[in-house]
Amino acid sequence: MKRVAILISGGGSNMVALAQSMTGDHPARPVLVLSNDPKAGGLARARDMGLAVAAVDHKEFPNDRKGFEGELLAILEAAQPDIICLAGFMRVLSAGFVQRFEGRMLNIHPSLLPKYKGLHTHRRALDAGDAVHGCTVHEVTAALDDGPILGQARLDIGPEDTADTLAARLLPLEHALYPAVLRRFARGDRTPVLIP
């Protein structure tokens, strides 16, 4: 059984979807939910689900990414995860940190990578006049939003869509895609999941 640590920064809706999926014949189980914000709403949701939680407040490490990541690493090493899932974790991790978990760290990003790495993806898709938008689960590498693609989900952009409506419409697809990719990945299968 694979051990999964989930890193969050906010409400944790993707964390909930992942954790709820890891039951029955699923080849993995959640062992830790870790946040860079002690007040992240997802920590309370994880506690309510009976999951172990921890937080390292990045604000206590101004201009000290090494110190912040050292604290994260100590907590992760104690939990001994086989897989790390970034689920709305809004801190850029150093190359050294990422390399420690090379081939074992996943992320979900709200665009059809390689398009729109970084922030404000919904607005950027609208501004570009795209007809299709979506989300991507990928392996994490040292380059931002750049690792091998393990799954994508797509939706058509409508004439009335705004950045907010796109984000809201995309969320259920994220909640379907990430658990599907994790289930496959935990079995050692890196074949991309495509929805639809």
C-alpha cells in the first residue's frame, strides 16, 4: 500500500477528492495533509476526515526558503510518504527539494499544459480567445509546471464564461482527474488519463 502526503495552501477541495478516493481496492492511503498556512481551511477538513495534519507557516521564514523547506522535509520524512500530491500548494519548491522526491511528486494545474504555466490561467485562456480550457496533472520537476503530463481534462469555453465561471466549471473536472491519475500512478502506471 502506497503512502500519500498531500500538500495544500487553501480550502483543500482537491485534497478532499484525493483522500475520499483512497478507499477499498485503491493502492494508496493518505498519511498526512501538510500546509504552508496554519489557517488553511483544508486542514480543518482533513482533521474532520481523521487525517494527520501539520503546518509550516512560510511567513515565519522571510527570505529563507531553505529553512522553510527544511521544516517541510522533516515533517515529510517522519510521515514516510511514497507519493506526494501538491493540491493547491501555492509555494514554489526549490530544485533541491523537488529532486529529493523525483518521480514521486504530482501536481494539478488549472490549464492544458504546456499552455499557461503559473498563475491566472483562466483569465489568460479567455484573453487568448481559446475555445477549450482544462486542467493537467503532471509529475513535478525543478521547472515550474513542466514535468511529464499524466492526465488532462478539457471543457469548452462558452461565450458567457468569465475567469470565475471557468474556475467553477473546471473544479469538478479537477476532482475527477486527480484521483484517477493517482490511482493509476500508485500502481506504477504513468499512462496519461484523458477526460473526456
